[in-house]
Amino acid sequence: MDDAPSNEAERDRRYGRTPQQQDARTGRSAASQRIQHQARWVDLQIQRAMERGEFDDLPGQGKPLADLGSPGDRDWWLKKLIEREQITGVLPEALQLRKEDGELDAVLDRETAEQRVRDVVDGFNRRVVAARRQLQGGPPVVTPTRDPDVEVRRWAERRDARVRANAAAVRAAQDADRRQERPRRWWRRR
């Protein structure tokens, strides 16, 4: 054990490292003293910030923290994280499929090609069938599969209705513009 410092000194000399400065009284390095006094330094920084008024008028000052969950709920922090970060896709597969089934028409309406609509419906149907086959427990899968031909027809009808509504809105705006124009004179002064 007595030769350990000499080995350390030898390694420092061999690798070109300078020996750490040590306090003559305690024999400890400056780094270990900084680590020991870090908590005191942090407290000092907080105290100085308080004196400068950096913590004045913070939102929620003097009020209890809102909705930390029930004392018996061990996963309150996880629920808060999901809500705050708006994380999706963490539902059991059966519930996730029910949610997607309700939103499928809106997803299909964003598509612009018939083949892409068929691909989305086929992918949804594959996931429903795979969820029915799994034996991992959880709620039962009651989401029905969708017929791609029916969905393409409904998608085309909704698209045509949107096109007609947009055309009617454009015609109505043009008619309103025409009514507001001043009548043109057939002659002009030169």
C-alpha cells in the first residue's frame, strides 16, 4: 500500500500528467474539496439569486402543486407525462384499433389516390386480424374489418361532395364580388 503513491506518481510522470495540487493542511486534492463543498456553493448561488429577485413573481407562487394524483396511484407521474407530452399509441391494441376505426374516415379523406385509400384500409384490416389472433389478454377485439371497395366508394363520394361544396363557395364569392362592382360605363373620358 505504501508504494501506491509512488506508482501513481510514476504513472503521472510516464503519461505526462502533472500531479494534482494538494492542500498542505489536509492532503486532499482541490477536486475533492470542490466536491465536498458543492452543496454549499449551490446554496450560495440560490441565495444570491433570491437577493437579486430572480424568484419573485413566479407563476403559482404560494399555491399548492396542482393535481399530483391520488396517493394510492403509483403511476400518477406516467399519466401526467402522457398528458403533457401528448403521447399516443400506448393503449392496448384492441382499444387503439377502436380509436383508429372512429378516425379512419378522416384519415382516408386526407388521401388523394384510390390505391392509397385501398392500402390504408388493407393495413388497418391486417392489424385487426392480427389483434384478433393474439392471445396476450386485454380487452377483446370487437373492431370490424372494412371492405376496401365500400371504403373507396364512400371516400369518392365524400371527395365529390367537398369538390361541389368548394365550387359552390367559389361561385357564391364571385357573385358577391360582381354585385359589389360599380357598373362600367361604355364611354370613358380621355
